Amino acid sequence: TRDRLVGVRAATGLAELLVLALVPSLVLPLLSPAIGERYGVGDALMHATFMFVGGSIFFSLAFFLSSVFSDVWRPLLIVACAGAAVGFLEQVVEDFSRYSVFGLMSGEGYFRGEGVPWLGLVVSVVVSSLLLVAATRNIARQDF
């Protein structure tokens, strides 16, 4: 079915995103003793979680837009512009980084001792899920 096809495609993309978030984060605890430093595996896993959950918004937005537009470049350009706009707002508006997806992805609050940003994680998961469901519905309605 189309739902299964879209689900497998989304799951594969998210699995790739997870690997891209997890592997570099786990390299840090392995290589930090080489320069006489320590970096905990727990902190590396938290950072990978933040990167994956925050990055899933961009993946899900691109996935949704790819179900709306037939070409490859428009979704990529829209997501890149959206990311640049959020980054610009983060620099211009004071304290916006606390609520920004980039602030979530970096884990800034967590590493400064503010604890796990549960609200940001939940909002990111909900937004990503809604975008993936919308993409599934768009593809189900399309006539091939």
C-alpha cells in the first residue's frame, strides 16, 4: 500500500538521521582521552538524542514538502530558508535560542545545567509526527 511505502521511506530516512546523530556523538567519549579530557557516554547519548529529535523536524518538513512539490529543489530550498530564518531570529531576538530548534539540537540548556528540555523534545516529536502524517495523506490522495 502507499501508506506502507511512505512509512518505510520515512523510517529509512529517520534511521539514517539517527545514525548521523549517534555516531559522531559517540566518537567524542572514545577520543577525548587522547587529549587528556573526559566526556561521558551519557552526555554523548543525550546530545545525540537532542540532535536527532531536533533534526527530525527538518527531515519531516522536507519529507512533507516532497509530497507537495514534484521537483527536488523546492523542498530543499524551502527547508534551507526556514533553517536560515530560525537561525537569524535566534541571533536577533534576545532569549529566542531557549525556544529555538537549534537550541534544542545543541543541548545548550542541558549542558548548562538546566536539565532535559522536555517541552522542546515533545513539541519536536509532535510537529515531526504531524508533518509525516500529512505527507502520508498527501501521497495517498495523489493519482499516479
